[in-house]
Amino acid sequence: MANPGTSRRPKYQRIAADLRQAVQAGEYRPGDRLPGENDLMAAYQVARMTARQALGVLQTEGLAEARKGAGVFVRSFRPLRRRGGPDGIDTHAVALDGAVEEQRTPPPTVADALALSPAAVIPVRDHRFVRDGKPVLLSTSYRPQPGLVAVRFREEIHCRMPSSEEAQQLRLPPGTPVIQIRRTGFAPDGRAIEVNELTLDASSYLLEYEFDV
Amino acid sequence: MANPGTSRRPKYQRIAADLRQAVQAGEYRPGDRLPGENDLMAAYQVARMTARQALGVLQTEGLAEARKGAGVFVRSFRPLRRRGGPDGIDTHAVALDGAVEEQRTPPPTVADALALSPAAVIPVRDHRFVRDGKPVLLSTSYRPQPGLVAVRFREEIHCRMPSSEEAQQLRLPPGTPVIQIRRTGFAPDGRAIEVNELTLDASSYLLEYEFDV
DNA sequence: CAGTGGTCTAGACCACGAT
DNA sequence: TCGTGGTCTAGACCACTGT
């Protein structure tokens, strides 16, 4: 009896669709608790795993977040705006929570971009920024010659699901992607002189770029 | 017996970690088939649901992709580069697969940005671009007065998990985020005269922006 | 056709959070 | 303490893919 009743869709998808619609209709507001596994088992006459699966759908969509021992709650979206520009990281609304400077060997892709030998040791700075106590941005800066000043920047943006390590560092609930920005600074002669790798909690950020024709 | 043996971590996470490491070590290359549910059940002496859960982890991380009736396969990443600039969409390497132009009422946020009345009807163009037969970009353009030419653009980027509708349109496997770009064009007097909303398969794209100091 | 992943059941024990 | 979600078992039937 995999597909009883009048519907052809799996039960868990139908339950998930009901919940999703209720959220979008405003029946549940951000922070509200959704019906739990036991509620759904009773309401839809399904097994625990099926109810779990339905709630799992909303979580992997980023619409809900489970808190162990408490329930499943509607997530909220309050984005920080980051303006792409010469400044790099704008620190308003976020607080620097950790900073480390040490001599390290950069990863091969960075050493390559900076035209360093693969085993070169240079000063590296690690930063962590938080909002409301939650980390939202990790930054690693590579700048072998701090004296030089960049006059042009390129930012490359890639969006993906986090590694388990990143999910832990940024305390990301399931269904939250990360934005990875590689920011490269160039000297007037066109040489790359600094690289900054940023990892952002995608649910906390909205990026903004402007340009004239 | 939720946590037998010497490990404190759940079984499914341990299995997933083994597989993840094997992928990252190159034991399985992009496109290769991973051990299936039956293989994992036998190798680790676990129930089907536990093996499934382990394979599910790799899929929600975007590292693997299940093909029904065939197996679970390592995903590949071959990004298209999109340069932010006056051009909007660069069509090299992607093909226009569908285009519709019609008179519609834009969503409230767009009507607001363009200073239109909420019920205004304007020409709207929908485009779909594909690479190797797979859709990678959906575009909707709002341009109430085609005669005007924009001299400045702003792009706002947001990354999130797709709605089920978007996942279907872009044929996204689980664990694939989307990038949403709202591109606004401004006339010399500063008024917004066009809005273009793009939805990108994040696993297919790498965005690039440049600026001088 | 045999093998695969997809869905589902009906139980069980656990760790955690709120009360 | 009690209810919550988290993990796990041992079965089952299905739809799909490849040969």
C-alpha cells in the first residue's frame, strides 16, 4: 500500500505540501512551532518515519528548523546586505568574534593565483564574524606583501551546500547553503597581490553589486 | 542499541564519512557509481533505512546524485562563468531553449521598484537557457518602456534552496541550491526602468564581478 | 528479467528541552 | 518527568533502469 487514497503523490510529499502552504499562507509565522511527528501521525494516520520524512522536506528546503526536544519551527530570513566594492567586508551589523594571524602555507589554488611557490609560508589572517551570537561569515586573508596596495578587485562567487565542518563552524541547520567568495586584489601592473576567501551563511546574506555602462 | 561499538557518532554518519572520504581521495571519480544500499547493508551490517540515510547525507551535501533503478553516482562540477556587467546574460556555452513574451502584472516587489501601480499590465519576457539539454537558467524580464536605455545596473544576489517548483523546472537533484539574481537597470536620472529576475542552478554557475578602486 | 532506489509500516530505545 | 526529535531494525511492495 504505497499509494493509497485518491492521490498519486507519496504521502510524505502531500503532508509536506500541506505544511508548506500553511506556512506560505501565514498560518504559521517565523518562529512558530509546526505540528510535530506525533501530531502528523495522528492527523494523517501514517507511521512515524513518514511524518518525519514530511518534516524533513521542509527542513531541506530551508523553510523549517528542528530543535531537538522542542519541536520543528518556521525559519525567518533577515538578510544582511553586503555591498561588493573596494571595502571587502562591511562590519556594520556584524561583530568580529575571532581573529588569528599566523604564518602558514596557503592552499595550492591561492599560491598559484599569487604566483608563490607551492611551499611558500606567508602571513595568513583568519576572522570570524557573528550576528546575535551566531557566526555568519568566515574569512581567510592571504597577503604576502602587506606593503602593496590593490587598485582593482575581482570577486568570484560560488554557492553550494556546506561541508559538515563548515556546517558546524557556522552552526547551519540542514537546508542552508553557503556562499563562497574568492576576492582577489590586483596591483596597478596587473599582478594579483592578495586573496581573501569568504564563506557566508547564505541564509544571512544578500549580496549587492553595482556598475555603470 | 542506538550507538554500539566504539564510536559515539551515529552509524549513518560514520558510513557517510567513509564514503565522503573515498570520494575526496579520488577512489570514486565524478560519474562513478557508489556502493548501493544493498552493498552498504552487507558491508556495515545495518538495516536498509540506515544505509539509505548515509547515502542521503552525500546527496544533500551535493556530492552524489541518485538515479532511480540505477544507483547513486558521484556528481561533477563544471561551472559556467557569468560576468556581472552591462550585458546581463552571456549566452556563450548556453542555448536559449524557450522564450515567451506576454502582457502580465508583475509581482508587487517588481511593480514597487519600477514605480508602477500594483495592477499595471506590462510586457514580460520569460526565457529559459540550457546546457547539454539541461536547464540551467530561468529569466523573467520586466521593462515597461522598451525605448528607455539603462546606464547603471544593480544586481542583488541571494542563494537558497529551491522551491519544489523550481527544482522541477531546473531538474535539480537534491542538495542543489539556486542563485537568485535581481538585476535592476537605472536611467540617467536615477529612476529604475527595468528589472530582470534570474534563477540559476547553483551547481552550474560561478559568478564574477570586477571593480576598480 | 534482476537489481536498483523510493516509499511505507510498526515497532524500539535514546538524548535532549521544557516544565 | 514527559514530550520532543534522532537513530535504528526488519520486514514489505512499488517503479524504474539496465540488460
